[in-house]
Amino acid sequence: MTEVSMTRPRPIIGQKYTTQDGDTITEISFVAYGDARRYVELALHNADVPGFNAARVIAGLEIDIPEPDYLPMPRGVGGMRGGIGKSFTMRR
């Protein structure tokens, strides 16, 4: 008997993703970005998609997985935003 692997499509940064049964906005964020906390950005970006509701994702909606302005680094340290509020001086 041959074993068949059934895999679900994965959300990929910079591409459209069609939501599947059982998807949640935090799961989509985690798979795409590696950080479930990015769901807010994902929800705001797709707010104009007809039928989209971040609290209850329904199957069959085509949403965007936008390019982030930064990606989280290991151990939760923010990427480019890590330096916000700090001042730097140039050495000669």
C-alpha cells in the first residue's frame, strides 16, 4: 500500500493565501512570520477583504501575506525596530 501525504498550503510572505478550514489569524501569522503576535498587522492589512474577520477566519478567503518591515530575531529580539528611541553618534 502506498502512503499519501496530504499537506495543506502554507502562507508565504509576499504572496496571496487562501484560508483553509480551521485556520486562525494567529496560526497564519506564526507559520508565515514565525511570530503569532504579528496577527494584528496581518489583520489590519486584510481588513478590506470582503468577508474577512480576524476573530473568525472562514475558509476560502484570499488574503495577502504582506512583506513585513522587520522580522523577529531569535529569542524575541525585534529586528530593525530594536534601535527605536536610541541615539547614535558617528565616530571619526
